[in-house]
Amino acid sequence: MSSKQKSYYKQRYRLIPYLYGAAYQAWMKGVPVVKPLAMEPGVTESTALTAVAKLVGQDLLTYLVLEPGSDSMNCYLPQGTWYDFHTFKKLKQGKATSIKAATREGDVLINPVFARGGAIIPLGSTKTSQADYSVLHLLAFPGERPGETTVVYDDGSSEAYRGGVYATTEVRQSAWKGRFGSVLIKGTRGDFMAQMPAQRDVVLQVAYEGSLPTVMVNGDEWPTRRNGHLVTVEIPGVPLSRELLVEFR
């Protein structure tokens, strides 16, 4: 197996917390985990182009590759801001449009995946499917509209959650004005906190373009790391119940 193939397999593991949150929304509100793009409000593109498009959760859009020999395919992106989830690069902002996306990287077949502006994607470990309660890893995609997500914790094996033995962390992203915006990470709440460590490390990565403004965490200026289109903010040893406000201002 090539290194590229391994990286895409690892991506599946990393998305488990996001998919778990989508399953939580399905349980609580009846929202489908996967739905056709045609169900998205305002989608007017022809059925031929949207038939192979699926929304996974509320913020990831993927296209199924039905012609393995091809190197690219046309993909319809609804109105709003969208990013290439593989590269974190902003692709468009504003009106709905169609773009040509790569379906092959070297000898590896890839499905185009796009993240909606405003999305907050919880990420897990690349090494295991088991939950790691010691780290809260979030990937944020700025947009002109606010976004939110719920990170869900339980034992991952029993049905104790049906009796209320689970915990949640609410995360909200503001609407961004140019280079400026914020992410609010609420304190964790719920009965399952008793089975979690008292503290955790918080890693927030933001898909970001342009010169970097001052980054503040709860009012204090905070160091960052930048790698390509990603800016990383690391906050160690945060009590589970503590609220964090990360501002780009």
C-alpha cells in the first residue's frame, strides 16, 4: 500500500468523531447521516450532476467516482463558501457553481470531498478507532455564515447513552468578516464526564488564507503555527468544564 493510500485510510479514522456527531443528530432530531445533495435547500442544478453527490453530516459534501479511469469530474457546489477538504484550500464563495475536481492523485483514486464554510469538524486519532478523551481536535472552515457542531462522548460500546450516560461539547463558529472571526468551545456537560480525564489538550486548526491577525484565547494573545492553508492553535491542560473563546482579530 502506498503512502497516499495510507493517508486516505487514516482520514476515515480521523473523521469518526464527526460521523459520531452526525449519528447523534440522527438519534436526537431524525437528521439523516448521509443525504442526497438534491435535498439541500436552493440546489437547482440538473439531477445528472447532483445524483452522485452526497452530504455527509451537515457540512461535508462528497462525490462518488463512477468512472475509475478518469482523472477529474465536474462537481456542483451550492451557494456559499466551500473548501477542498483534502488540501484545506478555499475554492469559492458566493453563488452556486460547478468546478472540475481531481479524482486521481498519482495511482490513487480519490473521491472529491468539500467542506462548507462555517463547518467545525471534530477529528480523532489516525492510529485507532477508539476515542481519545485527552485531546479535543477541531478543524474549522471560516465562512460568511456562522456554524456549530456537537462533539459527543460515551463508552462507544454499550447502550448506556440511552439512559443519559453521555457527554457533549458544543462548539460554535462566528460568521467571519474577511480575516476576522472566532470559535467558541463550550465546557463539556453530561454524566459521562465522570469517566473522562479532568483535563484535556485542545487543538484548533483553521483553514486560513491571507496574513494572520492577532490570535487571542480568552483575552490573552496566543502563539500559533502555520503550515500551508492551516493555522494551528494549541491549548494544553484545559479543564473539561472550562469555556474557551479563540478570536482572530
